[in-house]
Amino acid sequence: MATNPDRFRPMGGSMPHIKSFPAIVYSFPFASTLRTPLPIEVLGGSGYFGSPETQKGASLCSVETQSTSSEEMIPSSPSPPPPPRVYKPCFVCQDKSSGYHYGVSSCEGCKGFFRRSIQKNMVYTCHRDKSCTINKVTRNRCQYCRLHKCFQVGMSKESVRNDRNKKKELKEEAAESLPVAAETEDLIQKVCRAHQETFPSLCQLGKYTTNSSADHRVQLDLGLWDKFSELSTKCIIKIVEFAKRLPGFTGLTIADQITLLKAACLDILMLRICTRYTPDQDTMTFSDGLTLNRTQMHNAGFGPLTDLVFAFADRLLPLEMDDTETGLLSAICLICGDRMDLEEPEKVDQLQEPLLEALKLYARRRRPDKPYMFPRMLMKITDLRGISAKGAERAITLKMEIPGPMPPLIREMLENPDVLDTDETIPKEEESPELDSEPDSSAP
């Protein structure tokens, strides 16, 4: 049967032996890399695979003969798929192998056991004569002999280390490739600096303790209360200074600045003191280094609020927040448009949006494998508000326990004036921190 070989060539550059396979869709790791998915027309258009119409035409016209007989060409049957790849049994325990891992054919169990043993530098002990039989049944009985056999059959320690390094490099590359606008990076730096310059970290402090009422709870230790109220006043001044350093805060009306500070001051104060919690000693440290245990915190004035605050501090530990994240979360607590009596709530919300974006980007860049950390941090704001509400109630009962008047700044910032019944007259200039004054360099 005579044929013309040129007439068997596919038309339009199509490839009939490939056209039956579905198009491959590649996923891109970042939305910014490809904002919209490629249309299917691009993948199947005039490019390498040709258009669907061209392929259809090719399938109809690609096989012709010059045979003068009535004999028709019978298409050959498709070749059978290749047989599945069969691996040798696991060299370690003779179980069914899943492929070659770390240089030898091994099962998933022995692969994972070897990887964990190397990565964690495990040291095992054999309770017999270091010649235990390792097979599918006995492989979990002696870890020492199992690891020894892994090495004996040729598993490579370096392959595990190289595999771990590759994963680490991929995580670092993913973190570095997160797009951060210059404005956002500048905001992150400014907020971090504002926090660090108004709140020294625990490692910078010279801690000291006191034996005053350290062993049993009392209603109020006046000596500890005097010290606590002094340090709290200085802390409030530092929070005001922090607020003034935040980009855009002083652009709000004075009334809104005061409203936001009064509403969030206790939130930030509690967040700050809880970042100085030492769990193994169950203590908290103030800005001058004074370190009090749970009983002393109760006796200093926290009272029934004590266990609630320590529980929050304990829940804060798994987040492992650094100064930048603490500063950004403090700023988000402060600049919040849902506070009552704001003159320009929309403007406050506009100031908060870049802070939220900054915390999200920074947290994900710092922990690329833990995207859930950002929402967990935001959830702490709800916890802080609950503690603040209890703190306002505690301030009312505390007023009846102390012998003298409440310090002016604590009264103004931490108490709700609407529920106070007092004959005290507080001078106008002491009602709130002076927002236009220079920072107090003597405060801790």
C-alpha cells in the first residue's frame, strides 16, 4: 500500500499524541506574582499546542493514503502504560519499600525514624547484646539496633542534613520574598523605636526583689501599694510618650487623643507588664527592676485581678512576641475607631489600617511557617479589654482600701469618672498628661 509520508504530518503544529492529556495548571506561591489566572485561551491558543479547532482539523485530516484499493488504514492500538515501578524491600526491616530515601530503598517508617534520629541527635541504648534482629515485627523494640542497621545498609547522615537545609532555605526565601512597601517598612521601624524608647525590655533591667508580704495574701500592703502607684504613674507617662511618637497620632484632635489614651491606657499597661512575666519564677518585673511574685502583686493592689493577669501573661508566652510585635499591637489597641465619644472615628480607623497591615506582614515574615500567629495576636486585644473592664471595677474598690486619695494620673486614666462619687477636686492641669509637654527623661 503506497502512502505519502508528508501527508501524515500534523497540521498547524499540533501534536495529536499529546492532545488527549489535560492541560497542566501551575499554582503560584504569591498572589502578587500573578494577580489573575492565565485564561485557558492562552494555554490552548496559537502557541505550542495549537488551537482546539486546529487540533480538531488535524485529527480529521492528518491521516490520508494514496491507496487505490478499497482497503482502509486501521489505526494502531495505543501502547499499554508502563508497569508500576517496583522497589526492593526495605533494606532495614524488609517491609514494603516506598522508594529510595537517604541513599537506600526503605519503607516510610524507617525513613522517618532515621530522619528524626539524625535531626534530634538521638542517643539510644540497647538492653541486650547490641545484635537485635530488625524486621517488620521487631523494628520498634530496639531503637539502638535499628539505627545501627540504618547505617549498616548505607543510609546517609549527610542526606538528612542537606534535606533539612533545603527546607530551611525555602522558608527563608519565602519570608524574604514577601512584598513590603517602603512606607510599611518605615512604619514598622518607627513603631518599634517608639516602643523600645519608652519601655526597656526585661534583659535590660537590673532586677531586684523585696520580702514585703511575699508569703501570704493580705487585702493591701500599703508599702507595696505606694511603690506600685509610683511606678504605674511613670508607666502612664511613658504610654503617653509612646502615643505621641506614633505616626499620625498628634494629627488627631486633642479631644480624640485624650479619649483614645484613657480608653486604651490600661490595655497597654497590662500588655507591657505581661511581657515581663518570668514563668519559672512566677514573677513580673516593673520598669525600675522591681520584681514581685504573684502574692506580692495581689497585695500591691491587683487583688482579685491578679490571677486573671497572670493567666493572660501565661497565654501570651507561646506567641513569642518581640519588641516590634508588642509595639504594633499596643498601637493597634490605642488607635481604634470603635471607642466611644470620638470626634473623628473615620480618621482613627484610617490610621489603624496601616498598623494592622504592618503587623500582619511583619509576623508572617518572621514566622513564614505559622500564618495563624497574626490573628492570634489580634485576639489578645479582646482579652486585654476584658481585663481592663475588671481593672476599672478594681479601681473603685481599691479607692476604699487606700488611706489617701488615688494618684491623679491613675484616677484619670484607669477609672471611669461617671461611676466615681468623690469630693476631691483635681486641678485642671493634672486631669490628663500634658500632650504638648516634653517627654519625662527621668521616668523608667
